[in-house]
Amino acid sequence: MVMNASPPYQPPQPWSDRLRRSGLVVVATAVALTALVVLNDLTITRALLVFICIAGASLVPLQLHDVVRSRDEAAEARLAEGAAVRAIVAGMPDPAVLLDRVGRVLHMNAQAAQLAPALRRNELALFALRSPEIIAALRASIATTQMQRATYVERVPVERWMELVVSPVSMPTEFGGIDNCFLMTFHDQTQLRRVEEMRADFVANASHELRTPLAALSGFIDTLQGPARDDVKARERFLSIMHAQATRMARLIDDLLSLSRVELSAHVRPDARVDLVPILRQVVDGLEVLARERQVTVEANLPSRPIFIAGETEELLRVFENLIENGLKYGASGGRVVVSLAQATEGDSTPEIRVAVRDFGPGIAPEHLPRLTERFYRVDVGDSRAQGGTGLGLSLVKHIVNRHGGRLLIESVPGKGATFIACFPPVRAATEG
Ligand code: ADP
């Protein structure tokens, strides 16, 4: 708008044109004066003086004209720059505020106005900001004209971790000089913090899980080298415990590797056409020994015809192994685990292929259900460890099912058992046939 209000821009006349015009005046003057000298109407000295005056006069307007024009152009350029700065601040994706050299607000964008509603144009930002960290950073930046960073927590309306960067910027002034201004930008770091916290928790949990069996192993090695050196009975017992602990460590590492592999390919949907019936049969057969050990009968209600989904056999084997093994371990008291495979349609949604693993054990209290698929989450840590569990099984199951475009449902009535249902979309038309 400001730019439209100013007169239309005219390109400057080329120097050569202007010089040629002044040259013509000078040459015409010289010819006229020479004629007057030849006709004895003027002395040479006077003619020379007149010539100098006229030649000078013909050049001076040229200079003045240039000065006026360059001032107009500079003013116009400054207006354009001001509008550009405003547009840049307004278009910044994060909250941004431009301050003058004493900290008065020159421009700010809508996000900044939302973040700090007390900020007003032409008023000192220091009075409108609440967080002591921001105020300290801004003061330090104004005093030193150095970039300053600060992190602080916004508590309302939701808790957010914010980072503030105050950067000194040089801005052209109205009179052609340079002024030190400050650009405050705010960056939401909440997501990053959460990921960092999760990673730190994960490393702490994984190290803890590995350290426990490792401590047991080294304890038994010490005992076997020392007091139990010649005790054959104790040696046999300790070796079998050591074997169990080593197996647990190996299992934990296997689960960790599987989890990171599945996470890496989380966005790639498997496209091989696989029949779930033989996969489920293979898992049930493979767990026969464990079932017998736990005195649990496994009933497999599988259809006689093939049921195809788009999937990856190895990963699907891990899913059903984990679910059925959990049923055998944690639901053993029910004496029965039922594995069923069926196609189900809920409401008017597209049909799903559902694999349900149901046990009749103690079940799971409702407050644990939403957290069961978190890494290392267990209802009873001691029980899980005693069963050789890693706390990663259901997390792996959920990741694999998600990668297959499906979902995991968990239903339980305490005292009556638990049902884990892995739902998969039916095979797509392109992969069918
Ligand atoms: P874990 O290696 O401990 O078995 P999972 O991720 O497979 O880890 O399971 C997490 C926790 O969920 C288990 O420690 C157990 O407390 C609970 N859980 C899983 N399946 C069942 C079940 N069928 N019945 C009761 N609790 C279960």
C-alpha cells in the first residue's frame, strides 16, 4: 500500500545522454563567443570568463538533479525495505518479534501476538514478557549486541518447552545509517524433548534389563570359582540358572534388534501375499512343549480354506508367538488358550481379518490396558522376569501389526482372562489372485 502511494518509478537518464546535452551547450557557447571575439565585440579575457560561467552552469543542474534523484530513490528503497521486513516477520512460521535498539516492538507476527498477547507495537517488549529467562536473554542481547538463547516452559494452556533466540540484526535507518535491532524468534521444542526423554528412558531401561542377568551371571561365576568349586550338586543348579539368565539376555537383545528393525521399516507396508492359516499352525505346533509344561491346552479354531493378507511371514510368526506364549505364561492358571482366525465386519466398515488369542487366566486390570504396549511395561515385573519376559513383546507386536496396516485390540475382564486380537486389512485387489 505504501509503495502504491508513492510516485511511479522512473528509470534514471543514462549518463551519456546528460553529458551529450551539456556538451552541446558548451560547444554552442564556445562558437558564439569565438564569433564575438573575432568581430572584436568582446575581449578574449571576458569571453573566457563568460565561457567558464556558462559551462559551469550547464554542468551544475546535472549534479543537483542527481542528488535529488538519488535521495528520492533511497527514500523509496527504504520504504520497500520496511515493507519487506514486515512481510518477512509476518511470514515466519514460528513466533517472531523485531525490536529496535532499545527493545521497542517494531514488527511482530500473529503467532507472537498469540504467544505473548501483552506485546504492543512501539512499546518496550521487556514490560510485556513474563518469563524471567526471556527477559534476561533480551537484556543481555541488548547490552552486548550478541546472540542469546534461552529455554523456558510455557504452562498455559498446555505445557510446552520453548526455546528463544535473540539475534542482533542490522537495519538501515531513515537517514541512510545502520541501526542495531533485535529479532526474537521462539521455537517449540516440546516434541524434541519428549523424544529425548523417551530415548533416555529406553537406554536406561535396556541397560537395567541387561545388567540384572549380567550381575546374576557374574555372581554365580564367582561362587563357582570359590566356595562351590567342588560342590557338584550346586554347580549343576547354578549352571542351569546361568543358562536361563544367558537365554534371557539373548532374548532381550533379539527383541531390541527386532524392534529397531520394525521401526526402521515402519512406513513400508509389506506386500507379499501370505496365508495366515499355516503360519498360525506353525506357531501353535512350536509352542506345544511349553503348553505341555504349563499344563495348558491350546485350541486352534482355524478355517480349512486359506486366509490371505499382505504381510511378512517372519514378522507375523513373531506376533503370534508373542501373543500365544503370553497366554501360556500369564494365563496358565486358566488351563486353556483358544486361538481363532476369522473375518469380521463391524458396522459399515470394511471387513477385517482377525486373529484372537484368548486365555482364561487372571486377566489384566483396566488401568494397565492402555500401557501394555509401551516398551518395558509390565503388570508385574517380578512375574515377567520369572517367566523369562523382556517387557518388549507386546510393543513389538503393536509395531508389526501397525506396519501391516492393522491394529491390536486388548480386552480383559479381571479374573476371567484376556483376549488379544490382531486385526489386519484383507489383501488388496492388486495383490489378490
Ligand atoms: P513380557 O516379556 O514381560 O511378557 P510383553 O510385552 O509380552 O512382555 O507383556 C507385557 C506385560 O503384559 C507382561 O509382563 C504381563 O504383565 C502382561 N501380559 C501380557 N499378556 C498377558 C496375558 N495374557 N494375561 C495377563 N497379563 C498379560
